[in-house]
Amino acid sequence: MKKILVTGGTGYIGSHTLIEICESTNWDVISADNYSRSTPKTLERIQLITEKPVKNYPIDLCNASAVKKMMEENKDIDGIIHFAAFKSVPESVASPLLYYHNNISSLVNILHAIKEYKIPNFIFSSSCSVYGNIEKLPVTENTPLHAVSPYGYTKQVGERIIQDFTNSYPDVKAILLRYFNPVGAHISGKIGEVPVQRLDNLVPVITQTAIGKLKETTVFGNNYNTRDGSCIRDYVHVSDIAKAHVDALTYLNTNKNAPPYSIFNLGTGSGVSVMEMINTFEKVSGTKLNYRIGARREGDVEAIYSDNSLVKKTLGWTPKYSLDDMMLSAWKWELNMKKKGA
């Protein structure tokens, strides 16, 4: 590997992937992130952990000329990990054109750059939201796609664009990673999720309630057909997700006979309920959480979890962090932000 470009490098998963690259490889790495959903302080946190500075290009990837200028300065890029995208389901429902423009245009511009600068390896940040409301569990890579939100559909369309692109340009290999529910923070507690909008994700809601930023956590429904009545999801530690990107790039770099594109689910392979998440948080933090049972939330899927056997077999990736690790690392990060007045 020569040099890796990570788009959305100061975002939640992107920043943890930069750390994984800096700590476990000898690759040169640069980032492209305009901070529209993140903060420049993230780069300081990455350097604090890795003791390595990462150069970031604060550009809008929907701007083709800005992308071209960045690429002209970095003609030795050997692989791209593309995270940069808006990711809020409710926001995408309220502003679909914003999502179609941002998520699709940026991807197309990156693929143009891959073609022009002959970059052989591409990793795409996809999502289990491409599956929509599923009928059979666990979810495999062959489960039919039926995204129900504009956000999910941008991922579904993005996958199709990449498949068509790699079929037309055989010198490019791509891996599409469908995440389930990334949670937690770096095990050091020095970097984690920095919500810049209304909170939609369970774990930050839990930690912000426990720290006093929020009044309470709402459990949306306790009458589902699950073991305790609350919704079930496949939660996976963000650092495990980050490692999967390094594993995917390594696989493409060392397997020249890899197919034009491959798709893998990234999850633990088991489901955890909302109430189990709350109980785990209370156990590892020693803090009683103020929560209430609310009505079901429109659009919520009752249960979804992955079959991750394909990624284990092909990439050798296995999540190593437990549910306790996920909740404790998120809590450490929340406590550190409080110390710094964030």
C-alpha cells in the first residue's frame, strides 16, 4: 500500500478507522472532511491517541474541482475508504433532495477520481438499512434489498453504482461493507461519537441521559414480539467496524483474483434488545438510568441482526469487543467530554 484516502475521516467511524490505520499499518493516510457533521478537534484527538498527525482536506466532495485538486496533490493514492455521507434517517425523510445530492454526488465524484487516477482499491461504507423491513432472520448478504428511507436508498443506489462501475473498469476492485449498529468509543475513552444534530442513536441517548445532558431515555415500545418486548438490533463496536476496513483493504491488496466487488455484513451475529442495552449500561457504569416506556416509533423494525459468517470466512474478521466493552467505552468517552466541558 502506498497511500490511503479516508473520506469523512473526522466522522464517527472514519476517525476510528484513521486510528486503526495509524496503529496497525505502515500506510500513509490522508483525510477529506468538510466538518459539516464533525469537528476539527477530532484530528487533535486522533493525534493524541496515535502520536501521528493526519492531514485533512476540508473540502466538499460534491465539488468536483475540489476533489480533482486534492487528487492532483496525491497521485500516489492506492486505496480509498469512502465514509463521507449524511446518515440521519429522520433528516433524510424531511430533506430527501439534500441526501440524494450529497450522498450520491460525492460518491460519483470519488469514482471519477478513481477512474482518472487509476486507483485500484475502493471500500464503500454501506448500511443494513438497505434491507428495510426484513421477513427472515438472520440477515444474509442475499437478503432482498428494500430500503425504506431516502438515506437507506442512497446506500442501495450507491451499491448499484459501484457494481456497475467495477464491472466497466476491471482494474478497480471494491468491497461494500453493510454495517449494522456501530456503537461505543475508542477503548481509551479519548475519542467517540460527537453528535452534532438531534440524537437518533440509542447509546448516545443513554450516556447523555446518565450524564445529565438529557432528562430521560425513551424506550419506544415494550410490546414487540421479542424476549422482553423491546426492539432488537445487532450492535457492534466502532473499533471492530474500523478494523474491518483495514482487513478489507488488505484483502484487496493481497488477492489480485478478488471479484470486481464483494459485499459483507458487519455485525456480531446476535441481537440485543433495547432493555438489555440499558441493563448492561447500568451494570458497567454503576449508574441508574432514568428511562420511560413510550409508544412505538413509526418506522422501527421489530428485530434485525446479521449473519456474519461470510466476512469471517473471507476477510478473517471477527468482532472482539463485547457488549460490556461497547457500553463502558461509550461511558468513558461521555465522562471525558464532561471533564473538558464538551
